[in-house]
Amino acid sequence: FMQELERLRDQPAVTTDGFLVNLLTNTGLLADATPGLQRGAEGVGLYRSEIPFMIHDSFPTEQEQFGLYHKVLKAYAPRPVNMRTLDIGGDKQLPYFDISESNPYLGWRGIRFTLDNAQLLISQIRAMLRADVDNGNLRLLVPMVSRVDEMQSFRRYVEKAVDALNRDGHPVRMPEIGMMIEVPSAMLLLPRLAPYVDFVSIGSNDLTQYLLAVDRNNPRVSNLFDHLHPAVLVALEQIHQQCEALHLPVSLCGEMASDPAAVLLLTAMGYSTLSLSAYNIPRIKLLLRSVSRESLQPLLEQTRQCNSETEIRALIAPLLETVG
Ligand code: PEP
Ligand code: MG
């Protein structure tokens, strides 16, 4: 098994007709760095910085964060690492900072929380920039963006941090800044957000939750939570087309990138960067290497006529059986 993994690690995730997909990994724990590298991740598509915050017993200091981020950037250098700023709130709570709300998914989450706690945001940005100095592979990613002024403010914080650190003798550079598309308003405002972002990463878990108004963690409605819902697929096609027109690189980093049926449709749409759990990389790579993108186009066309995720899954199932 390990030999099989090693053989696959060095092979590209390319379809039989030459469409190359970059497979990156999602992480948050240092312990995840090794599995990602063993499975040939071409970088970290999503570093969930809230995970180390959640296992601490108080807010980590800038210096503590620096140590942590440095290890992750170093483990992957020169491959890119997309470090997302703190995304707490919603279902992610800190043991030492209570955010109790009656509607947490619509509340103090992600960039909303960090812009309201600017010192925390600044310490995180500074730690990431400093950790990048000897590695040069940092990219910043902003969670839960729903307004243009959030990206404007975030960019200003990064520019100020770069200036302040440079003045203090730290040779930090301005990294590329990306935003997560997880909220429908960010998707609808893409052309207006584009001047403030260098790239886009789709969080399919939250985008599905907010497009369908279905709680991603509520078992009572889990039968309604599916990233193959036709509305989600319409949204994903639209985002891809808009990003192309705007020359914005786009990737997808939710659970959808681990679902073989979804990966076939994303490939047909033209998505060429996916980020997923390291453990799923070999499976998805084998799948991509066994299909032609050309053959997926009629499948995508047929799904455009479907009115439910059940129909869509039924359409894709026979193909998955032959390639899987
Ligand atoms: C997502 O929402 O799809 C995502 C990748 O972010 P998280 O799962 O951490 O909310
Ligand atoms: Mg999310």
C-alpha cells in the first residue's frame, strides 16, 4: 500500500486527454503536514488557522503563532500555503472566548469577528508575514466575506502590517490575498470585489449551507444538505465563468472536492485546482487519471436539465462504476 502511494505521489492528477488538476490539501494541525506530503499534495489549499486556536487554552501570542505558521510554511516550501485568518463562530468555538448566539451561522463569524477584534487580526497577520520571510510561500485567505468593505479593510490591515514590519527591520513582503466565496453575496459581487483580491477559493460547505438555507451540521435536515443540489451547481458554473472573465484564479476547498461525483462535474466545468483532506488525494487522483474531460461534457450538459441532486447522482453513478 505504501509503495502504491509513493508511486502515485509523483504522478500528476491529469485526465486521459491532458486536463491537469492541482490537488492541494486542507490542514490545520501540524500533524497533518506529513500525510499531505506523503500523498503528493501540491501545497496547502486551506490552512484552517482556527484549529490551533481551538486546542489552546488562551489566545496564542504573536510569537507563538509565528512558531506554528513557520513550521507549516517550511514543511511545504516552495509549494504555496494558503493561510486563512481565524474562522471562529458558527460551529467553531474557542474554549476561552464564549460566542453564544441564537443564530451562530448568521452571526459573529470569520472576518466579521476578526475585524471587530482588530488586535487579534493584526497579531495573526504579523505572525504569518514574519513566518513567510524565510519561506516565501504564504498566501492569505479571508473567510466568510459578504461585503466589499471587508476586503478593503483587510487589505489595508495587511499593507499597514507590511509597512510597520519593514520599518522595524523585518524584510516581509506583500503576499497575495484571496477571499473565500462562501456567502451568496460575495458571489454576486465578484466583479466589485475583484479589485481587492488576487484569487478566489470556494468553500463549498458554507456556500451550500447559505445557498440552500440548510444547516451544515443539523441531522434533521442533513438529507437536504447536498453540494450537488442544482442551485449549487448553477452557482459554481457562474463563479467559474466570472473568475475566468475577471482573470482571477479560482479553486475549491470544501468537502465537495473529496466527492468523486462532484469532482467529475467540477472538472467538466473547468475547475483545475482543488483542495481536500490528504487522505482523499490518492482516490481523487486515480479517478481523474481514469477519465477524459471530453467525455464529461455531455454528463454536465445532462445535469443542467436535472431538478434534484438525486437525479444528478443517478446520472453519474454508472460512469463512476466503470472508472471507480
Ligand atoms: C467551507 O466552508 O467549505 C470551508 C472550506 O470552510 P470550513 O469548512 O472551514 O467552514
Ligand atoms: Mg467555511
